Amino acid sequence: MRSASRRIPGGAHPVKIHVVIVSDQTLPNLIPILMMRPDKVYLACSHAMKSRGLDRQIKRLLEQEAIGAETKSGAPNAGLKSIHDYARWLAAQIQQAHPGAEIVLNATGGTKLMSLGFVEVFRDIAREIIYTDTSHRRIEIFPDGSGTALPPVEMRNVLVDVPRYLAAQGFRYVGARSDDPAWREQVASRKAISTYLGKHAEAIQVQDFIGAINGLANSALGKQVNEAVLREPRQSFRTIPRGKWARALAQMARARLVDWRDGGCQIHFIDAESALFLRGGWLEEYAWHVVQGEGAWDARCNVEVTAANELLVMECKTLRYQEENDNQIAYKIDSLGQQMRGLFGETWLLSAREPTDTLLERARRARIRIVAPAELPGLPSAVRDWMNRPNEGEPLLDNTLLND
């Protein structure tokens, strides 16, 4: 983006103004603002977007950045003459309030006709007209008055943590267990065993060890799903654990999660926290350690990761899948993930149990990546590839324009 800055009479630098067309996708409007840090933002907002409060969402985010924003309602989303008239009115309002201002128009939002109409009006008014290319993660700059093509600008990482990203998607971040230093300390103490289980998930699951230990931990705990009370700590395998089962139990005993003697069927869970961990919490902790180790900008449980303005939502499952609830699982994960990740990001389902064909197909249609037991040992490499992938690829939706 151009760095030259002309002065207005009196020697002061001109006010820097951004004009954006409010859309149901906030990030393509927000990221250039956070990169360029204008003095004020004008939000061209249709009645439809106003009724959904999307202008207020952007204004709240910009207030936290000490960037002023003002909504200009009534932007028409149809009829080229009406769009032209509104854009000219808005330009006149800005020029009257800020003589000599440097205006940047972000032409990404709105309907295609809205964007086209705004570009035509602001072509001779704006210092720059930009477009957020979501699929290639860069900002395109329209040719200047001489027709000279300008190189695109790579997006900088301005959404550096999960709460900020979620706020941009309209969520209010309340908190996560990983915000608690005591939780982090406890998880650090279990890193070796969670890593062992993640790295050996395929080998031990071939013999359904994960299902067996999951079932025993569940029996040891209270009947309520989220009840952290150890009711029956002493449990018993049906047969004496040997081979891979015995090696996994030895690791658990070494981590002080269970008492177990080689050659015995009985197992004693140390406490409720240990049982919860072995009932499935280990997979979430394994994923958390992986993303921390790969240097993601921010990671929260259950497990959201930000890197390069993108959100990776991981859902962790260790329970046995049943055909009748596969669609429910995929729908829940995708609906929540889709709302949180927005245009940027992905949803992964980490599974310690082999997913059914039904779930695999449902996930494929919903664009959820399944990380099966055989892939869990390679999770660090998968996260690294996600963080470092090139700025190209298939957009998550039609990237021509964001519909109003």
C-alpha cells in the first residue's frame, strides 16, 4: 500500500479514512483496517446488515483498537443508480467533515453490484481502492488513475489470539481452562503420558485398548457426564493386560494416574482427575501440547488455534462411534466450527477411535478433516503444514464478493 502522504494546508498530515461496506463476514473488512490503522472508519451499512447488528460488531472491535467508526445507514443493495447516489452522498459527507482526507475504499463487502457502484464513484476520490483476497490471504490494490497495476500486499498477522478472532466472528470469549495457570501446570505434568497415547494411538487401538480404558474410567466416575467424582476407583479388565496393553498401563502407572501391577486384571484410578484424563481428556491435552510446540500464536482448549489470521478448530473424540449419531456429531462440529472460523480457518475432528464410513462421508461433505488414530502420531507435522501452507488454494466460499 502506498506510503507517501501529502500534507494539507498548515502542514498537518491528512486524516486517514477507510470506507467499508458492511457484510456478514467481518474479517475481510477488519484485517486491512488493523494493518493500515486509519484515523476513522465509515461503515456503509444496508438495512439488512443494520438489523443484524453487524455494524455494531465492527464498531466494538475498533473501539478496542482506539479507532473511531461511524455507521452510515441506508446503503442500497440493489439498483445501480441508487447505489451511485448513496456512494456520492457518502463521499460528500466525508469530504465535508474531513477536507483533504486520504480515503481508502475497501471494495470487498456488499453485493457485487454494491461493490461495483462504490468503485465507480470512489475511483477519482479515493487514494486507494483495495480488495481482500481471502483465498490467497493478500490484499489486492486496484490500478491507480494512470492504470498502473500495483502489487498485492500480504496480510499481516493482526488477529493474534483466539478471543480477538472469536470477537471478530461475533462471539464473546468467556474463558478457557487453558487460561488457568494451575491447569497448565497440571497438563504439563501429564505431557509425557498424553504424548505417549497420541503417538501410539493406532497401535493400541488396534486391540481396542482405548475403548477398554475409556470404559473403565467411565465406570469409575459418577453417572453424570461432567461429574468429576470418583465413585468406584477400583475396576477390572476382563482379561490380564499383556503386550501393548501392559506397556500402555505401565506408562499410566508411571505417570501416577493408576495403580496397576503387571500380570493383574485390577486397576485403581488415583483420583477423579486421572479418570477424566483417561476417559478422553488425554487427546485434548495431546493436541494442546502439539500446537504449543509448533509455535501457534495462541491455543485454547478445547482446542482452538490461531495463526496468520486464521482459526483452526479441533474437536477431540475418544468415544465409540455409532452409525445413528454420526450425522449429529458432524453437524455439531461443523455448525460451531463454521460460525467461529468464518472465511479463514478449518475444522478438524481428532479421533482416537476408527470413524465409521458414514462419519467419513458426512465429514467430507461438511469439509471437516478427520484425523484418525493412524494420523495422530503425525499431528505435529499436520499442524505445521497448516500454519506454513502457501497463500493459495481453494476459497472457503465464492471469493468474488461477499454477499450482503
